[in-house]
Amino acid sequence: MIIIEALLANAAILLGLALILWVLAPRAENASFVDAFWGGGIALLALLSWLRLAEPGPLATMLMAMAVLWGLRLALQRLLRWRREGADPHHARLLAQDRAQDRAPGRFALAALVKVFLLQAVLMFMVSSPAQYGILEASWDQPVSGLALAGLALFVAGIGCEWFGERRRGTATRLEFIGTACVWWGIWIAAASAGWWVAVWTLIGPILVTVLRSRARR
């Protein structure tokens, strides 16, 4: 399958899942369970890209494993936090203006669809672009190079920072921010070993996740 067609198919599946979750949401005010969708959706995009390969090579398999490991771990952590603590204040603030302007269920549900579910889906697709494109571009016989191993090392360091950050108070936000940035810069570096064009076209991924995490700290 042509790479562009594979990416479009991934985007269509992601959009469908976002719409399904929006419809199944018990109520728009408590739509913050979409945070679990963030990690799970990224893992799914990487897995779908890998499954589209006739003969996945070592580099493609490594990239898939990195994205799936990070995504599933984040999805489980966010889902448990949502069940324990309820709605995320960030999403509550995001929708507060629409709630104040119009309490009509239809209008508020539309705001939740656009500002939460669809926005998350678009950002998710862009952030995960290094994993998706890197997997699809990696040839079946492409070895894991030194550059890919350097990316893997940065990824592992990032996972460690996130894990420790979730368990420490006070410095948790800083550690989690550093960890997430390291994870996606590591995936981008590993994906770049598939070709310089992969690095160029997917640079938006690590840049975007770094900006989003830095804004979340404010």
C-alpha cells in the first residue's frame, strides 16, 4: 500500500474512534477520559502502520514497540486517574466559555466534539507522525543503526523520567515534561534513521509535543 494511502487510512480510523467515543461519552462535561484515548490512539496508529507492512523489519518493529509501550502505559495511567479523580480541570476550563454562553445540550456537545475529541485526534496524529512514517518507510531488511539506538536510549530515559515524575510531588510536573519530550525526540531520532526525509517531514511531532507539554506546566 502506498504510504500516503496508509496514513490517510490511519487518519480515517482515528477520526472514527474519536466520533465513537464522543457519542458514547456519558456526558460532555466529563469528557476528560479522552486523555486515555491520547495514549491508546497513538499506540493504535503505530500498530496499524506496522501491520500494513508485508515484512516488518527490525527498525519498523522497534519503532512500533516504542510507540505502543509509551501509548499503552499512558492510556492506563490516565484512565485510572480519570476513574479515581473525575473530570480533568483543563477540559473543564476549555469548555467553560461554551457552558456559560449556552447550556443547550446540542451546542455544548458540539463544543466538546470540536474542542476535545477532534482536536485531540488531530494533535495525536501529528505528534505520532515520526512513529507512523518511520515504520512505513523502514525497509524489511533495514537494520537498527547506531542512530536508532541513540533514539532508543533517549526514549528509555524519557520513560524513566515520566515514571518517577508520576510518583513524586512538587517536581512531578517538570519530570513528566522532560520525560515526554525525551520520549518523542527519541522516537523521532530513531525514525530519522529510516531516511533524512522522514526526519524532515515528521519534525512537527517532537516540536509539537514539547510545546504542548511546556504549556501544560503553566
